[in-house]
Amino acid sequence: MLQGPPDAAEAKAAAAAWGLALDMPEQAHPLWAELAAVVALFGAMQTQWVLDAHGQPALNYAALPVVEQRVGIAPRRRRRVFADLRVMEAEGRRWFASRALQA
């Protein structure tokens, strides 16, 4: 992801090989450099969604230190990146809630 978005045609062809259809824009949106770390972290945390005490989806923060280290986020930047991650998590929670309403 940090190396740039995949070519849309290439990504669609790869997905089709697995029997999947991607609905993605033909042109990628630019990513601000200061957000690259949180986007990488959020992507790496994608398997860490759990249900909280209220049955709502939330990220498993117990995995966060290991994932931050694996993604290569410097310790001095972790506080800021975590704050940004919380914003992305909130949007993810809204997305999950909208899916639940559609079901």
C-alpha cells in the first residue's frame, strides 16, 4: 500500500482469478504522506476486529504494540498515529453499524 495503489485493471484481474469482483475506482486517490503510517497500521490491524463488551466491533488494542513494531512505526510517533487510528476505527464502527442496519 505504501508503494502506491495497484493498477485498477491489474487488481480486478487478480480478484477475478479468485472468482471475486472488485468495485473500485479506475483512478486512485492520493494519500497524504503524514497519513501513510496510520493507513498502514489500520490495514495491518484488519484481522484484529473484535466485539467489545456491548457487542459492538472494536479494534483489539492488545495486538497494537506488536503490529506497530511490525509496520515500523517509530516509538516517538506512536501516540499521534494511535490518535489517528482511533479516528479510523470510529469510521469503521460507523461502517459496521450501517451494514447491520441494512441486514
